[in-house]
Amino acid sequence: MSSSTPLPPCRVLLRSKDGVEVFSVPSERDQESSITTATTRNFLFKGPTTSQALLPDGSAVLVQRPDQGIFKLDLTANTCAETTTTPFFQQSTARVQIMDVSPQGTFLLTWERAQEGETPNLKVWRISDGALVIGFRQKSLSRDSWPYLQWTNDEKLAFLHCTNEVRVYPGSFPQAQETRFLEKMRIPGITSMSVPSQAPGTAGRILFTAFIPKDKNKPSRAALFEYPSSQPSHPTTGYPALLSKSLFQAEEMTVHWSPKGDAALIALQSTVDTSGQSYYGSTSLYLMSPQLDDTVAVPLPQEGPVLDVAWMPNPDKPPTFTVIAGRMPAMASLHNGTDGKATFLFGNRHQNTVQWAPHGRFLFLAGFGNLAGDMTFWDKNKEKQIPPAYPVTAACTVGYGWSPDSRLICVSTTSPRMNVDNGCHLYRYNGDRVSRTPWDNQNYLPDRLLQACFLPALADVVYPDRPQSPSLKDLGKGPDAASATTAASTAGAAAPKPAGRYIPPSARNRAGVGVGGGTSLAERMRAEREGTMKGAQRVVDKKTPAKVVGVTGQVVVGMAPPPTEQGKSKSAQRREKQKQKKQEEEARKKLEEKLAADQKAAAAAAATESMDPEKRARKLKKILKQIDDLKGKDPETLNDDQKKKIASETELLEELQKIGI
């Protein structure tokens, strides 16, 4: 498609209590004046619906009407005409409660409540003709475990989650012969799994993850597997894992796959925070990849719960991901997808949501849910916030998403999450609100809108990756930019410089105090009020040698910096004294701890010598018997104390031999 040819408009689907509607929206700014609000509503499907599933190529949408069944609605037509066709899957889908589409849009997976008998309630349908391909028996439904059947990206294989195992089937489920699983992988205690659907497996192998909750004295475990495996299955532990991470407090696992499907971010959540700092529990984030020797804990710039995680979706660019973590105001950071290290900080704000544009150039950070709805927009390539810089707020937002051309953002307030002020609004990638929409939000007040989203681009439509428009780089392009900028400058000029505050001696040397990094609520609120929170900045790798300019004016990498002619400043000398004093204090504490440990060991040795030899021998034999029992268990299930006990067997045998009983 040539640059002079206008790109086809994007499409927005609105599903309300009245029916399903589709609207075309041009993404170019100069075409906004051509948008006209429809005076009459043109339904693609009329009537109440409970759920929907979009085909990946944007050619159709499946909606479920509870009293009739699932309908297939064609989205390829240029105009939307009301239709009352027969339900796509006939009456047998009226009881469906949840559904999911395969990665290529070939199959539909549905679940309904199990009935008496052996009737399958987990069913696979072929979308092209609505034929039932295969069915399975799945008694209960867990939202964390859905979907129980997951295809690879090319749909050549399908992984079925069963009790204590995962079964691999041919993805097409051929009906010419009885479909049987290709392999059964035993994973004791598995409650959820995840197969990457973004990209096909590399080098003939497919990665998948599994979560095994804690059982008795065994901690919860998240594991990364590959199929087929190069190692044999263990009779006790089952299918071998490439990498695993054990955590006693973990109760749930959320998996975020990289665009190529070769790495996974594992978020382990617990409802109880043992540190007592959060009422909502705690979250740990780990990076798992076959290229890594071990599971990597993602280093977060700010301590606190992990609020949102998102990979940059473009597989042609170096892998990166964004994390929002910490207590409010939370910190958003950009990380390297290969080692997990932070490379850029977006700054502290009231934010809990990150959403990447499909091309991986733009992203927006927002505070939705229980926050006020503030949004900021960023250009990842330039590592800069996109103007206008005046605040953009979308209050009471429930749904959000980018257009397939990466130029528009759709935010919506929908029922039943919010039963007031329902509607859908559009914003540009720089935060400007689109003043005109082809739909009338008055039709969805107060609680009529159920879902709003951009439709995927059709198979024959390709949107290019475009940078920012020159006309949008300048401030003042928004409708209220001039007044907002003036107000901001006036407020900045009138605001007095915050006076210094008293810091108690016990908190003067604590990291973060006075620079927006305090841990208490009062410190964080004070830092935000005084404007000392961290802003956007690059993360400098301290291990990288300094670059020094030589005599010729060129940068000499690795060369030692020249000595300064003048002495050190008073502030530098003061910092050195504080550092030295801190090191002396740490050394003194370590010496005291060592003396206390030596005294404790001497007291234990004296108690051992004074103990009756027969009692001591009985105690040693009891410990040795426990060691024999531990040796019979799987080494992967042992904790550190149990491993230390096994390692002390030689010393115990020598002591027992010295006693001579």
C-alpha cells in the first residue's frame, strides 16, 4: 500500500444490553471532521448477550445469547445489517458459560455445567461449519485454570490440563479415527498451565508452564517445561522441568509470555503479606527462559506489590517488558527481556495499568480501577513522554485497548462493573481526546454498555509502524492545552519552594528519606506534596566503566579519569566521612554478632560434654535415623535445613564412634 493511499479506518465494537454494533473510526487527525454521529442505531445483532469471542483475523465475532445459544456474526461486510439468523451452534450451546478461540481462529472451546452421566461438557467446535469436533469431561471450572485446552500458535498440537497430568493431542483432532493423546506428562498437583500462543515453538520444542500449590510440607512451585523433553520422566516427581521456583506463600500464578514465546514472566501472588506492609498480600516476579541457567528474580526499582506487567508486543524488536510495582505512588520501569534488569524509569505516579501499542512504539500508563484515571503517554523509541504534558484523566474506566494501527486508544465505562455513566471515548496516542465519535454515548446511559473494544485488523489489511506526527509534537494542540499550560506555569511560579523539614537522627541515614523513597505512608505523601518523587530517567549500569575524554577530544573507554587539580569539596569529604562511619558501625555489629555466636557455640559444646554419654548416644542415633529417612526422599523436595542435616551425617557418626556405646 503506497503512502498516498489512505489507510482503511479502524473498527470499534460496542456490545450493549440492546445488541451488538460496529462503527468505523478514521485514525488520521485531519479526517476527524468527517466523523458524523449516527442518528439511528444500526445493529449487527439485536438482543441481550452474555459474552463474546473475537476471531484473531477480525473476520467474525461469536456472541452468546443465554436463551438460544451462540451466534456467529460476520464482520467483513462494509455495512452492518440487522440479522435474526438461526443460532450458529443451535440449541446445544444455550448453557455455555465461558468460551475461548484457538490462536488461528479455527476452533472454539466452550464449557458448561456438567450434567448427570458421562456427557462431555468441555467441547471443541469447528468455527467454519459449527461441527462438534471432540468433547471432554471437566466437572468444575476455575477461572485461574481456564482455558483447560490450549493450542500452540500453529494449532498443530493441543495441551489438555487434567488431574495431575497434561495430555498432548493432535491440534486438528482428526475424526477419521478415534482421537487419542500423543503423550501423557505426569505433573503431580498441577492446578493451572499456560502454553504460549504468540509464536510457534523454536527448534521443534514447545514451552509451557505449570503451577503446583503447596501440599503439607511441600512449598508451592512454578515450573517451566519443554515438549518434547530431552530428559526422561522421573517415577516420583514426574515430567522433568527446565526451571522451577518454590515459594511457600504463593497461592496463584499469572504468566506473561514474550512475543516469541521463548520466555515467560511468572507473577506469584499470595493473599497474606508476611512483612505486614500490605493489606492486599504480596507479589513476586520471576523471569524464566531456556537461555537462563536459573530462574531470575526481576529486580524492581521500588519495593512493593507488582501491579501490572506487559511485554512489548513486537517480536521483531529486542525483547523488553514494563512493570508497575510499589506502594502508591508506584514506579513504572522498562526492563531488558533477556536478563530482567531495569533500563529506564518512567517515574512515580498513581498508576497501576500499562498497555503497549501493537507496533511496540507507544505505550500508555494509567491509574484505573480504584484510582482517579490519570494517563500518561510515552514513545519507547525516544524514551520520552509524548506531549501535550497537561494531565489527561479518564475516570471510572473499566475497559481499554489500542487500535490495530497504534494511533488510537479506546477507554470505556461498562456494566456491571460500573452501573452509571456508561460510555466509550477515544484518545490519540499523545493524549488528545477525539471530540467526535460515530456513536452516541447517550444511548448507553446509565448502565446499558457491556463491552467496548477495537476489532483486530482484517487479514488483508496491514498498518505500517509510524512515528509521531510532526504537528502533534508541539504543546498546545489539545482543546484545553493553552489554558492548562498557563495554569500550570502560574501555579509553578506561585508555589513557594518547600522548606526543609526536620528528620530525626534515627532516620537521617536511611536510604530514600527525603528523595521520594520513604517506606511509610507519611513519607510518601510528603514527598509527593513537595514534588520530590522520582521522574523519568535512564538506569545507569554501575558496572560499566566510565568513559573518559582523552587529549585528542575523543572518548577513551576504560581509561582512568585524570586526577583533579583541586581538592575534594566539603560535601564530598562529608559523604566520605559518613560512609566510613557507616562501615565502622557495620564492622562493629558483625564483630558483636560473631562473639555472640562463638559464646553460644561454646555453651553448646560444654552442654554436650556434660551430657550423659548414653543419652547423647540415643540422641545421635535418633538424628541418624531421621537422616536415613530424608535420604529416601526426592532431593528437590528438601529444604535447606534438611539438606544441612544430611550433610552432618559424617560428623555425627564420628561423635557416636568416640562415645563408644
